[in-house]
Amino acid sequence: MTVNIKSIAQPELHKSDCLIVPVYTDGKLSSAAQSLDHAGHNNLTQLLKRGDISGKAGEALLLPHVTGIKAQRLLLLGCGDNSEISPADVKKIINTLLEQLNNAHIKSATLLSESLSVAGRSPEWLSEQIARAIALSSYSYNATLSKKPTKPSFKTLTLAQKPNAKLKSAAATGSAVGLGMNVARELGNLPANICTPSYLAKQAKNLARNNSALKTTILEEKKMRELGMGSLLSVTAGSSEPAKFIIMEYQGAAKKQQPHILVGKGITFDTGGISLKPGAKMDEMKYDMCGAASVMGAMNTLVELALPINVVAIIAAAENMPNGNATKPGDVVTSMSGQTIEVLNTDAEGRLVLCDALTYAERFKPQSVIDIATLTGACVVALGSHATGLYSNQDDFAAELIAAGEASGDRAWHMPLWDEYQPQLNSNFADIANIGGPEAGSVTAACFLSRFTKAYRWAHMDIAGTAWVSGPKKGATGRPVALLSQYLINKSLINKSQG
């Protein structure tokens, strides 16, 4: 799917499978829409007067034939207030547009977008959002279906406005981010008998193939033991699937430049281990690797855009299963950092793989480290499905990520990481316990990770509420690929300006 940008002086003479005309609640028509109305003998004005469409955001009316214009069809698209569309309504408007086009089996269309104005946002932002949505709409899961779903018919959208380099770049960015999100969605949606730690490792290698800027290294369990990753290995002890420690190094800038690091939790299936989860919805624990999937998606976007930045992705991939070798509640393990951990609950396993990955990250002397994990149900209770929980050992770093989330529409919320919570992790038998009791579960999980991140600028993103949706539309969302990508884009722009 592609997005083109083209000036169209006379929309009534423009040939298209479908011409999309924004209409607003005040009934006023843009200059382009007025030209169409005049060519069609005031048919648009009559439709609005009759109330066939009110202009409310998310409304649509498809006209299969309109006299006086060259386009085969006309789609009236409700966009709300004529003065400025709210950013919250943009997604609703774009989704309605794509749904109408696909339902009508339209392959290409032109949107009279020059009149569209989004409150507090630039035309480039809107171009990026449209391109991302189009890329996202191209995805449908079919890997394990005997009858493959029909692919969306819609292929090309032309934005009718004066083209410039910024608009074209924004559209390219939106497409790349959407494709990265689709990579994350596909990995998340695959069943755990396919998407194993070994499968993740293979996909990481495939991404690096034929790309000189990217190098992938896979550490096996033997090497993990040599490095002292006793915490990570305690999680995989009960599984017949070997753990994989995946390192992807992208070099888009000078070698001397310190990298930014993304660390993904890759628990490809989480039974809870000996602290076994309830059976209801346990199938959704295939999504417990969505942190790793989002890292893979962000790296895909990075490669697509060839950003001038150095990035290292680290994925700690393992299964959490119960058998005779599995770690037991009360066991004490030694992490790569040398800190001992009392495993009070084997279902708090994400932090056990992440802490060794975060220790490993120190060797790269990073500018910043972000770990992404479906870590706690407590975060879902706190924030629901709208915002990712964000913790950081530096408030200015958290502010950067919050801003990247606002800009991309992939929002996060800054949560507390106060010293007052740390005593909940005290243990009589180890340096630290892996759970902190029923209170503030997401906070104490972040507090646990903070014990392993004192050497660098660090943020933790708890995506347990945002990584997938349940119910009839169950599936991975691809979040927070957009936020991560925006953060890396922002950093690459700084590199470019200083270069």
C-alpha cells in the first residue's frame, strides 16, 4: 500500500476510482468541495441540507455515481468541527475511510486533504498518521488458517495537496512505522508452538540478512551460564525449549557514537511455572513476548528508514513451564550482576530475564536503555488499555518518551519510582525478592529492575495493558513500536543536526 501526494487544481476533472471529500458539522464546504458541488449542480449542498450526512467525525456516505465529475465514486467523509479536528478523532476518521474503501472493493482513491486541519498538529503529522493507518490495514493474520482471508482491495491513496519534501518524508515514516507494527503484531499473534525462542532468533537473523548496517548474534544457554545469567536460566529451567539471548546491533552512525538500547521481554509462553496461572485466558500468554515483538518491530522500522543512529536490541527469549527441573517458589538464584534473588513467585518471571539482559547492556556503554515488557497485571488495573506504564531513573528521560508517545499517538504515562517502595522487595534469604506483595505491583516490578540499571539512563515500559486486546477482535496491537520509533527518530534528528 502506498501514499502519494499531488496537487489537484480542479478536483471535478480528476480521474480516480473514488474521490474523498471531507464534510463538517457546520455544513460549510471547502473550496475544492465547492468546485465539485458546482460541477454536480449543487448535489453536495442538497445532501447536507437533507441531513443524509451530518459531518460528525466517523460518519461516511458513499455515492456510487455523481454527474459532472470524472471520479467514478464520491465518498463524503465526516470530519467533525470545521475549524480543527481533534487528534482523538483522526484515528476514527481514517479507520472509517479505509473501511468504506475496502468494503466497496476500491483499489485507489484521492483524499481532498488540503482543507483538513488537526488541532495542535502539522500537515506532516496527519500525512504520517494516514500512511501508518494504511500500512496497518494491510495486515491480517493467516499463518495457521486453512482458508486465507481475503486481502484488502485498497492499495493507493493520493493526498490532494501541494507536495513537498517534508510531507513525503512523513508519509514514508508513517508507512515504515506501520510495517514495523505489523511485524510486532504477527509475532505476537503466532501461537507459542510456532513462535518459540528459536523462532524469534531465526526472525532476528532474517532481518539482518542482506543488510550491512545490522548484525545479529545469538547466545545459547551454555554461553549464558558462562556469563552468570542465573536469573534468566532459572526461568527456562522447566522448559524443553532452549532459551535464546538475541543481540541485534544496528550501526547507522559513526562507530564511536554510543548506542541507544532496546531490551525486550521474550517469554514466548508463560504458564506461570510452578506458580501456575489459572486456566482461563491462559492462551493469551502467547502474548507475553510482545515486548520482544515490539523491539523487533522497531528494528524493522529503523532498517526501513535507515536512520543515522546506533541502536542495540537485546531480547531475552524463553518459555516459563513447570516440570521436575523448574524453579520452585523459595529458590534463590544468582543474577549476572552478582545480586541474589529469592524467587517467591515463579509467575513474576519477566523481571528475572530482564535483569540479566539489563546487566548485559552495560557493556555497550549506552546513551539510553529502554526495556519493554508485558510485566504486570497491576499495570492493567492502574492504566487500562489506553496508556503504557512508564518508569525511569531520570525524569527528563521519561519526559522525552512521554513526548514521543504524544507525537506518535502511542501514549504512555509517567509512574512513580520512589525509594519508599523499595523495602517491599526485602528478603531474609537473598539480596532481593522477585515480588513486593499485593500493593503497587507494577511499581515494585519497576523497582526490582531499577536495582540493575544504576550504570546508565534507563526507562521501563510496562505494556501489559496495551500490547494486545481480548474479546472478539483479539490480537496484538503492535504497541509501543510507534513510540519507540518516534524516540529513535528524534535522536537521529539530533545526530543529523550535529553531524
